[in-house]
Amino acid sequence: MSQTNYYTSEGLKKLQEELKQLKTVERPKISKQIAEARDKGDLSENAEYDAAKEAQGLLELKISKLEDIISNARVLDESQLDTHRVSILTRVKIKNMMNKAEMEYTIVSENEADLKEKKISIDSPIGKGLLGKSVGEIAEVKTPSGIIKFEILDIKR
């Protein structure tokens, strides 16, 4: 059974575009490679054919997984977010209590996480630690190097 994943409309659109690319460009390309390899003769000793068939299997698996994710995706209306507590799609400003460094992250689903864009997964240790906290609260996050405390400075959409 698949789990529901929550996305921004932008995140879901990216997944749909990737699926379209795989189906309309990559799938025909692999089919062509298989046909060309098949035309070269004996399939029992044809490494190109075996490689193309394996690539086709991996592509079909990826397509199937993406279709499953998209069919179970729910787009959250960001205008309806409660900014009193940290939740998925909220932007949270935090301060590391040890080194006083301030950071701002958007809490997103696993598939949308991208540290360069300051988007952290709701399933990450920091995401889990911040979830449900309010401004002024201290979140204790378990990391491999020990517990890190973060103060919640601001929550917004």
C-alpha cells in the first residue's frame, strides 16, 4: 500500500514532467536500441540486446514508481497553512542554540527536499524535530554527533 505524499503544486508539476519525459522520450529511445540490437543477429550472445533489455526494465520500474507517487500525491493549499506550528510547507526560521547560527528552511516531502534550495524533508532528523513546534519553543534534534537544540524564531507560509 502506498502512502500519501504532500506536494506543492510546483513539486507535483516537476514529477509529472519527469514522467512525461520518461514515457515520450526515454521509452521510445530504449525500444529503438532493442530493435537495433535485435537486428544484429543471435540474441543469446548479444550483449547490446541484454543491456538494452536491462535498461528497459529499469526504466519501466522508474515509470511505475513515479506513476504510483503521482497517483497518491496531494497538493496542499499553502494559503490554508496554520503558521502557529511547524508543519509541512511552512517556512521556519531557527537558531542553533550552540553556535547561534540562524537558518531558514521550508519543510517539504522527501521527494521535494533540496538543501541548496533550503528545503528539508519532513522525514529528516531536523524536520521531525521541528514538526509541531511553535515560535519560542526549543526543538531537540537527535543527530549522530548528539542532540542539537534549535530555537524556533519564526514560522510563515
